Amino acid sequence: MILSFSFGGLPMDEVLVRFRLVGDEARALRELAEQEWRDPRDQVRFVLRNELERRGLLHADVSLAEKEAAHADTPPA
């Protein structure tokens, strides 16, 4: 897996993360994204945010939770 962080040229509240998943990790991400009707990139952000909230590093965003609940009931166009 390749992981890189970029801060140069980005606003202070923005980080660009780029990495490569291979094998089982890639397959699992694609499968989960498909089950939840998300683009794999969106799925990574969703999983990361959930983990940060679980660890108490981010506060749960109620409006985001409501959007996710609605998203779960709506297949992609």
C-alpha cells in the first residue's frame, strides 16, 4: 500500500491523501462501496470519518448522519 500526505498549496483545513490498496483490501473496499452504493473514494472517506468519530477525535455531524440514512435507501442514478 502506498500512502502519501500533501499539505503544500492546500488550505490549512485540507489534506490530500493518496494510497494504493491491493489484494484483499482492494476487493473488500470495492465490495463494501458497492453494497452501500458509493464510489470507493467516498467509501474511504465515510469509513475514515466513522472511525475518527468512534475514537472521539471528531464529533458526530447530525446533518451528515441524516444524509447517510437517506443515502442508504436510495440506489445510485
